[in-house]
Amino acid sequence: MARRRGRGYGCAVTVQTLPAFGGLLRQWRERRRLSQFEMSVQTGVSARHLSRIETGRAEPSRAMVLRLAEALDVPLRERNALLVAAGFAPAWAETDYWDERLAVAREAVGWILEHHDPLPAVVVDRFGNLLDFNGGAGFLMEGVDAELLSGRVNLARVALHPRGLAPRLRNFGEVRQYFLDRLRAQLAVDDHPDVTGLIEEVRAYRPVAEDDGGWDGASPSPIALPLRVRSSRGDLSMFTTIATFGAPRDVTVAELAVELFFPLDDTTRRAFEAAAGGGGTDPIGAAEAARTSREGD
């Protein structure tokens, strides 16, 4: 089997095991709905040379790979994949979230979680796996089976599993569609088998309590899709926003998302304030216990 030494590597790379760079580049260009001419105008690279790169008749330099990836707004993980496909070393590290090197990032995220309390806030990775959450989220998850909150905790599973939030969701159909849309958007970027598996799992979930009207494609909220949950302190109605890091230089940091829940009515706001004040549940203690479990994984 023919082998060559990958540029930028200190070890041999088997050509047949590397995805064709030209094919990957063409996929990203088409995903961004750009013609070769439009991409040429955007990058300053001639359409003829782009064609030669896509067909494998020309090999791009490392600088060219990064230039094209930047123009196509390719996520960092996939930029690494493009570099490897072209025979170069990855440019961006992928650091474990709990690694000391990400302490500053975790501190920033922790500040957001703490200051958003008593309203719920969660930190998730690209698959929606839970990395951290605050006391308000702990209250929101009351009644969720402990097994779903141990090991690798996935937000879609916690929300839709029969032993998760599903028995308390008043708009199960809408919420399930919301998670399916998020997962399909991730699949368009990263066809990881975990995403495919989660999509199939979410599609299989069915409501286990009364759903106030199935999802019909229209949001009943003038702001955003609401999360409507029955709780020990009355019905909760919330919408979410998502915060991400600007200009990340680490794959993990680039894929972090902080999801913040906001009340759609005063009843919901008062319920979280009362829960934080004590009485019946210990959401902060639950959050800390789950966080300790995750850090030890």
C-alpha cells in the first residue's frame, strides 16, 4: 500500500485512509450555497485553481486550506478535518472541559451560571451533553430519574425520556421537534454516529402525559418556542437563549453553549425565586452533586 509522509506530521500517513480534501472542500462550498466563481471572488483564489483543488489535480498549501476554511466559516473541528485531509497537522487543540487549561473559560461560564440563578442555566457540548448547570436548573429537573442524571447526561434525553421531564411537559410535541431540529442542524455539520443515534432516539419518544395540543409548526409564544413544565410550585413557562464564546481557539470552547432560561410570566419567575429560597427541595445541592459526579468521570 502506497504511503507518504504527511506534511506537518512526524509520522507516515496512509493516503487511502484520509478523506479527499477536494471532496470535503466541495461539500462545504455547496453547503454554503456558493459557486466556484462566487468563492473565487470571496477568497481571491481563481475559479480555475479552486476547480483543480476540488478535483485533486492541485494540492493546497496549509495557508490555502486555512484561507478557504475561513472563507466558508467552517467550524474549528471541521477545519482540523480539512487540514488532516490535506496532509497537515490539526491547528486547534481539543481540551477536556475540566482540564486546568480551560479554567478561565470555566470561570467565565460559572459567573454566568451563578448570576443567572435562580433562573435555570445549563452548559452543553455539541451533542447537548450536560457539562454544568446552576441551582435553577436543578429545581427544573426535580423528579428526573437519578440514572438520567449520572454519567453522560444528555439534555434531550433528560427532557423527553419517560423517566425525565416528559411526564411534566405540557407541550411535549413542540419540545421534541425543537430538539430534533437542533440535532439535525448538528448532523449537517458533523455526521457523527452519536448524532444519528440521538435523532433516532428522540424520534421514538412519545408523550407520557397530556400534551396541550401537538406540535403544528407554529409557536404559541410571540417571542420563541416556550418550554411549559408542570412543577411542585405550579406551571412553569420559559423560553431560552444560547450564549457561545467569541473567536474561540480551542475545539471544546468553540462547541460550548450556555443555554439560559427566562420566564414568560410572573408565575414562573416567582416559582424559581421561591425554590431558591428553600422549602421542599435542595436544587443547589442537587446541582453540586451532579457536577461532582461529572468531574469525576
